[in-house]
Amino acid sequence: MSLIELKDIHKSFYGVEVLHGVNFVLQSGSVHALMGENGAGKSTLMKVIAGVHTADSGKVFLDNKEIEISSPAKARELGIAMIHQELSSELEMSVAENIYLGREPGRFGMVDYRQLYHQTDELLKNLGIHLNPRTKMKRLRVADQQMVEIAKALSADVRLIIMDEPTSSLTDTEVDKLFDIINNLKKRGVSILFVSHKINEVRRIADRVHILRDGEYIATLKKEEITEEAIIKSMVGRTLENIFVKQYAEIGEIALEVRNLCTKNFLKNISFNVRKGEIVGFAGLVGAGRSEVMRAVFGLDAISEGEILIDGKPVRINSPSDAIKHGLGLVPEDRKHDGLILGMSVMKNGSIVMLDKLSKHGLINDALEYETIESYVEKLSIKTPSMEKEVKDLSGGNQQKVVVAKWLANNPQILIVDEPTRGIDVAAKKEIHNLISNLAKSGVAIIMISSEMPEVLGMCDRIYVMHEGRIRSELCREEATQEKIMKVILQEDA
């Protein structure tokens, strides 16, 4: 039985149509995945269902009755809740206060905290979520904050929960916990719209997969039809023979060497190197210290001990500007906070680290700036109406590609890429992998951090395995397997 049905939905922004007559049916008590390349229209369709956007034309039905979802408040009245990829919790408030914000039990304007905590405790127990209702949100991990958002949705009479990339920051264990909760919600008759780029997770959790391409509905795959080949072919209109396109590159002298690097509170005796033309991977669980190492090398965090050598010569890197002068580039893990200025255009974000190369006597060569950044917009297939479009208006995946373009345009000799394909569809992943591979082929030294083990295994010449602020092992490409890496991570401390 259908819960939500959308017929012939059209939606435009700034004169550009992003949904072209989309038809969509979501069944009661089931998990539906929504997939498509970046810019396919997934976010817009979700937001139409959640009342964030109103369709320009078309009809929406709930229980076979035509309705109008004019706002998020109206969506909540109808039992529709959305959990955004970037969580919006009130971090200084408790778990209980977040769940019942604006609906706290009490009388005469006074909150009955005893009742609030009791009510929250019962709700969390029913969901199998083991959290203290009194704990402040800022003390919780991202995974637990996400569980609170689910509990918040279920504290009202919810019938549909929309989850936007819910596993992007979760460990495998946390994903298992989330999927257990999703399966329990199904049994209670709650529907889930699960938006993800991770095919293995979609195959595991979804009853149906809906594919969008360039703003159009392409196909719905039933459980027995959900295969990697079918999903990719529907998403991109062709088969992708191999997601990982690492090419042979001649490996040269050591470009970057780090010796016994320590930070005050976490990293301990970190030593590694990367050669020209080499792709070196850093594997480990979330929180192992991989990003912290790269932040220290790039001058973002202070080093208490150790040294950094570039082309065999010791250098001092006290700031990102020092790192850039020494030929380093960093594609950070958090694109919104560390990689982009959201209110600036695609072109200005792309050129911001190379202004000295585009300027003469303090004046920017506008034509050269445009030509340079436009070439990388084309190479990375960044979907934007114009070079002047503000980055905040692009999809998450296209924002990520702008960050990559920014550093590639600066021609770094050593490029650090921290989760370079997080939140990016399979076709775009192949494009970025191809670019990274070509950079290595041209002699650039690459350091890649990725939580996706197949990506590390498929792209890297050597892999350092980290755990709790230390490097535990170094594996060459030929000997590295997922099993070996996990064995190193999970081994008892000596």
C-alpha cells in the first residue's frame, strides 16, 4: 500500500529546472533508497516531501488523498520527519531537551524535568538506544546525536523518516546499530527514505531503490533486482567496468618525510614518507588520528616534537600558508567548515589559494582566473549554472568537487586528500580517482585518507594503518587486504 505518491513534480531554481516531471511512490512500512549522481535532484525531491521546498507543479498524495506540503511544520503534522546530513542539534542542551524541544511536559510555563527525563528514558529504551536523557548533546558522538534525531522524530506520530546520507560519518559498528533501529522501525510500520551513495549499504537495507538522473525519474529496483551493476547502469546510463582506475606511475625520490611527529595530547611518534608518483593511504577507524596527522603536517595543529622534510631538507611549517609555499595541498575532511567559503562563487573558491599566480602588481587577471577554474569545473564535471554561482547553492557532492578543483588548480607537489570522495556518487568517484591517478603519474606525491577500505586498497601503493594516535603497521599494495588491515586495527596493544 502506498504511503506517499508524487506525480509529475517540477521544480526550478533561478530559472534552472532541477526536477523534470518526477513520479515517485513510497510504500508503507518499508525502506526505500534514493540514489543518483550529484545534481540528479535527490536533495530537492527529499525537500519537496519534507516541506522545505514547494513544487512548482505536480501533485502529492498521502494515503491516496491529494495534499499540499507547504512547510516543514505541515510535513510534521502529516507524520513526515527529515534527518539532515548536517545535524542541527542544540549542543548545550540535554538529550531530553533536544527530543522534546518546544513540547516539554509541564504546567504554567514551567518544565516538569522529572517527567521529561522519565518520558525520554522510556522512549530511548523502546528504541534500544542506550543514552542518558540528562547528557548534553555536545558530549555525544555524531552517531549518538543521529540516534537522538531519530528518537525526536519518533516522539511525535511519525510515519515517514527521511535520512540524508545517515552513514557518512559512522563506523561499521555504528552502521550496524543504525540498521538494527531501521529494521525495528519497519516492524512498527514506519517508512524510511534512505539517501545514500554507498551501494553495499543500500543493497543491505533497502526494499526498493529509486534512481534519479539529471532531474528525471529513471527506474525503481525491487529487492531482488538490486545489484551494483543495475544501480550504476541506471544512475549513469552506462556500465562502469572498474570504479578504481589507478594507473601505473613511476615512483621517484621521497617527496615528504615525517619523523617522530608528536602533538601535545594525542599523536605519538608518527613516522612515514611518500615518494613522487606514489599514492600512500592511511587506514584506520574513525578517531584513529589520520586527519590529525595531516592537520599537523599542514600547519593547522601545533607539533610538540618531530620534524618534517621535503625533498630531503628539513622545513618549518607553522601555518597553512607555510605548507602551500612548500608545495603542499590539503583537501580536508569537512568541506563546509574547512574547505570552502560558502558565500563566495565557484570561481572565487577555486582560485583562492593561487591568487599570487593569477596576479600582477596586486591586480588579478580576471580572464586567466576564469579560464583556469573553468577548465577544472569541466574536468571534474562540476554541475553549476555558472562560475558566479555561490558554492552554498550547489549539492554536497559538487561542493566537494570544488574543493578538489581548488587544490588541483594550484599544481601542488604533495597533495593530501582526506575523504576525497565522501558524499560523491560512483561516476564522480571514478572521475576523481582518475584525476588522482593522473596526478601521481605526473610525479605528484599523494596521501589519501579514506574510511572506504576498497578505495584505499584499490588506489594506494602503500598503506599505513593507524590506531589511537599511532601508526601500527605499513603494508605494500601486494600484501594489503581488508582482513589484514582490520586484524592490525583490532590487535591488542603490546
